[in-house]
Amino acid sequence: MAVVRAMILAAGLGTRLRPLTDLRAKPALPVRGRPVISLLLEFLARQGCREVMINLHHRSESVRAAVETDHPDELEISWSEESVALGTGGGIRRAANFLRKSESCVVLAGDMLLDVPLKELFDRHVASRRHVTLVLRDDSRAERFGSIGTNRDGFVTRIGTRAVTRDPAFKLESGEAEVASGLFTGVRFFQAESLTDWPTRDRVSDEDAGSDKDDKEETKETVFEDLRDWLVPGIEVRGLAVGAEILDTRRSVWEPVGTPAEYLQANLTPPDLPTLGGAVENWTGDVEVRGANHDVIVSKRARVGEDTELERCVIWDGETVPAGFRGQSGVYAGGDFRSCLAATTDATS
């Protein structure tokens, strides 16, 4: 993989993960003792990335602290602090000047456990000469999270329930018939030249980090989503070449941490992450696994009192669980026990 810049989207509010995200931003939540964003940074470093930008908004201090504590030394990390949450598209636009300094770049969501053959996918993206490539997964959970459809040449023909309707000038030779679909992993590759023609809707301000007029024009803060508000119009009106690569479950790992139930499950039954060494024992943080059923994950920087009864629990660093405490299916964080049971039945919403 050629030298490529990367961006991790870490500015989301994490509303479905409350109350945990009242304490820390979603990418800063620890899985087996390591913040999600730290695992993503190590993944990028091992795949050959050397320059990464992270956007911030909600509980930004928790993301900065997580990265400062746990990140690969070889990475040069930049920050894009958003005074207002700009959405996935607005965040990418704000970072466009950084991303365009490599011929193609990769952007990924910061709220999942991920492992894909990034180098191979990047090389295929470059060889395809597409403007944008979305990385999909052949995953049964697509019914729950939504899917993206492609034609026989791998061009995107549908995003969620929204069919792509191209201008006649940009009709595909292979047609628009959908022959495959997959769950969007949150990984996308962009050619530098595609990072333009932004929508101008919702909130726009002149606040930015640029010092001259041209930079300010490129970094105006506009709230929008990249797939719905930018790429779909780009395909339909401007003929943007947006394709997809669909991975099977044997060649990819994608585990969301978007709800308390998902977060708990990720800690109790973490996936193998081949790029990070495989089994959890090879990438875990400073934690102990306790309990008769090996289902209590305790930070070594936490204290657990005597005669506690814990089952299916995660204890964050710095916490003190009082003697005699009883807890089941939850997280001890912020000086209190946060049950994940209520979220179990809501996980599909």
C-alpha cells in the first residue's frame, strides 16, 4: 500500500450508548482494557498508515486522553475539533485539506472493532480508478443495520432504501440491476480529486483552522452525512464513480459497540483481530478476567471490595466497587453501576 493518509471519525454523540457515553466518547470506551480508538490506530499502523487525523466533538477530552495513553509511536496524529457535530460528511469536509495530500485516502468509523485486508483493498481501489470505494461485508446483520447494493461491475446502485437514479449521461454499460449487497463496514477510500463538490445545507459558519481565504472556503462547517447527502447526489448528478468491495465473514471482522448491550458483548466475547495478533490475549489491555464463568472484566487499575457478586460485568479503570456489591450484566463506571439489560431488547432499534 502506498503512503496513504487516514481519518477516524470520532465526533459522534453516541446517544444509543448512554449513559456510558455521558462519561466518555464512544471511541474512548475500553474493550478488554484498551480504548476502541487505540485498537483502530494500531490496526492502521500495522497496515502501513503513518498519518492519521481524528475528528472530535462530544467528550473530546476522553478521546485525547485515550490516544495519549495508548497509540503506536510511529503514527503522526492530527486533530480536527468540531464546535458543532458536523456529521460524517461535514467531518470529512473539514479534514479535506489534510486528506488530499495523499493521492487516495481511507476514512473509517471510530465505533467498532474492525479487521479487514486494508492494504489489498486499497490497492484494488487505486487500480479500479473509482473515485470512491465503500467496503462492505456479507453479513446477516445487514437487515438490522441496512445494506448497500451493487451491480455486476461493483458500482453502487442502492444505499439503504434509496435507489441511485443516474442522469442519462452517466448510465452504466452493465446496467443498474442489483446483483449483490452487503453491510457497510464504515471503511471508505477516496481519491483526492473526489474530495470536493460539497453540499451546502444546514449550519454553515466561517470557523475553521485555515489561515487564508481558499482554506476557509474548503473548511466551512456544514452539517451533512457523506453517503446520503454527498455521495448519492455525486453519483446521480455528477457521475461520481462510487463502487464497493464485498468481504465475506472469513476475511473480515466487524463488531459494533453502538449500544450498551453491544459494548458488553464485545468485552465478554471479543473477536479475534488478525492484524493485531489474533486472539484477544495478543491485543488485550491491562485487565483481569474473573468470575466462575470468566465473565467479569476488571481493570487492574480498579479496586473490587470483598464479598462482591458480579456476573457478566465490566469494571473500568479507576473505579472502586464497594464490598458486598451485587451486579449482573452491566458496567461499573463513573462511580456507579450501569445496567446493560435494558438495552438488550432495544439493540435492533
